Amino acid sequence: MPPRPHRRLVASATVIAALVAGFAPAAASAAPSHPAAPATTTERAAPAPDMEGVVGALKAAMAHGAPGAMARFTGPDGARSRTVGVRDRVSGAPMDTTARFRIGSVSKTFSSVVLLQLVDEGELELDAPVNRYLPALLPDERITVRHLLTHRSGLPDYTEKMFERTVPGFEAVRNRVFGHQELVDLSLAEPRTVEPGAAYAYSNTNFVVVGMLIEHATGNPVAKEYERRIIKRLGLRNTSYVHPDTRIKGVHVRGYLHPDEAGAPVVDSTEQTASWAQSAGAVISHPADLNTFMTALMRGRLLSPRMTEAMTTVTPTDTTGTRFYGLGLRRYDLSCGTQVFGHTGTVQGFYTYAFATRDGRRSLAATANTSNRGAANTALGGTLEAAFCGKKPPTARGFATPPTAEQDLPERR
């Protein structure tokens, strides 16, 4: 369909921004890393998942403040699930892999899939300026659609200031309903991070604009496009986008947000509009649906081969040589040489990991019901190493215990 007319949007002043906590920009000259071809060896060559190690990582997340944690692994021998702790501190209900939770920035991969489908349909172009479709929205005509998906636009992350004080910031927006333009304006009131295309600088603003592009190109709310293009197509019965409803329907995990002050009581952050995040982080799902989504994406069920290759072509996000970002998709290189693609998610009260191998034969979804506890997030990331690399010698060292975990929201711990 031809682009719909869009009202002229008045941009705020252009200025330069602080990086999201936990990220170091890659050098501007960093060469993209192209995706590895799907494995040609049989799946039997892959190491068996170390489910004891997965449990150890879940327990480590609990030791760092999560009331509970869970993981679900799928592979050639079927699905294996593990849970520890509770999903509700008040009732004592145990963690449950059939329970729904907020997936935070894993939502960015959903948004990317929808946008890349629109590129395939000829509604958008990756290297076209955003302002071609949303006139005068952004203060720099050089910012392209691709820059948004790769976090190289230089647009400041409005959540830095919004959540400068973790709990007061959350309570101020818990029940607010923002429009896309309000969030963009909050971003543009802050200094720009980098020049367009120069370096990786993670920003939720990018995916708010992605949501605006989706709605402009389709004439539909983002929720409807998620539903018809991904959720119904894959039969994801426990995945939803309910913004601005505050509830998580059915059996669900309760999320707990740690204050910045040591010893202060945790806050039940389960009910919120998540309007501050929208297409950057407001999707609700559960482990089996996340396994299905990541598996389908890697197997080419959601995108054409051309768009799948574009999405999985990555550049470094730091200097470790193990972390990369494509188009709304992370790649982690594990200690055993396995590459996994997916996304991390942080939203108040929840940490999530959803990853799969490039051939889609193995996948892992894990969550812990806490946030503002970076050590818990790092510990939860250890599930990837255990699940995809299998058992290690006692002296082996690797990605299972990185010094810090990548954060999708600013954190004070």
C-alpha cells in the first residue's frame, strides 16, 4: 500500500547524549560479522544440555535477589524445563513454566520482524531516511531505518532520565499512558549520543520510532500487526500486547523491583501500563512461546532469506569479542564456539533471555522475577552457556560468568 500521509511533527532541539549503562560503543570502523551458515553437521554433534548447570544458574539468580527463576530448553530430544523458587512471594506459589511474564526488550525482536516484513513488502526501505516516512520527526535527515534497528541512530535513550531514580521513576510512570510522540520528545530534549551510523549506542527511543513506522506503513496499531503477523501465524496462545492495560491475564509471574537503597523493601511491579516502553518492550509471553518464536525466526518462517540474513548480520557492541547486534537481534558467541541469536529483556521486575542457534534446532528461554540487580541478570545469562555448551571441566572458564550483563534499562546496582 502507498505510504499514508502523516501530520507534520515538530522535533525538539538537537543535542548530544549519555550512553545507556552497561554498554561501550563499538568503533565506527567495526566490520559487520555475517551470519554463520546453518549447521551441516547432525544435531547429535551438539553437546547435550547441562540441565544441572542450568539449575545452578537459576539458583545463582536467586542468590542475587530473585524470588524465583525458570528456563525451558528445546532441542532434538524435545523440551526440558527447570524451575526454582517462587513466582509469587505472597502466596508462595512455585515458579511455573506455563506462567506468563513481561519480556521487556525481547519485544524489540518482535518489532523488528514486523518492520522487516514491511521492507519485504516494499512499504519501507532499510536505508531510507526515517523522515521520508515520518516527516520532520527527527532532527537529523541522515538517520535511517537501519540505524534504528541497529542502535546506531544516536537518538538519546529517554529512560536514562526517566529512571534515574529507579523506584520513584517507575511509580511516576506505572499508570501513565504515553503517546509515541511524547516519548520521542523526551528523547530529543537530551544530548545526542553519537553521529548517525558512527557507533552502537543502545536506546529504547529507536524502537519507539520503529513502532511509529509500523503504524504509519500499515495504518494499524502495533498490537494488531504483532497479532496477525506473528502471534496468530505461530499459534502463540500465551503471547500478547495489552498496552495500556496493566494486567497480565491468566497464570503469571509476579515481578519484583529492587530499590536503589540497600535494605529498602522490594516493590511488586507486576501491574503497569508499560506505556513508557510500548514497541520497545511491552510484550507479554511465556517460555514455550518464546522458544517457538525464536525457533521459527531462525528457521525462516517469519522472514524471507534476504531479510533473515540482514537481521543476523551483526557488528560488535563492546570489546569482548563475544557480543554483537544485528537488526533488533543480539548474537552471543559462547565459550564452546556456538553462536546464539536472540535478545535479552529487562522490564521492572523481570529479566529475560530468549535465544536460539542459527539453524533453529536448539533454543532457550529463561526468566527471573527481579530487576535492578545486575548480578542476578548476569547469573541468569549463565543458562545459555550450560544449555548450549553442555558440561564443562571444573576448571573451565567462559561466558557463563561474565563480569557484567548487558542491560536494556539503566540500573543502579
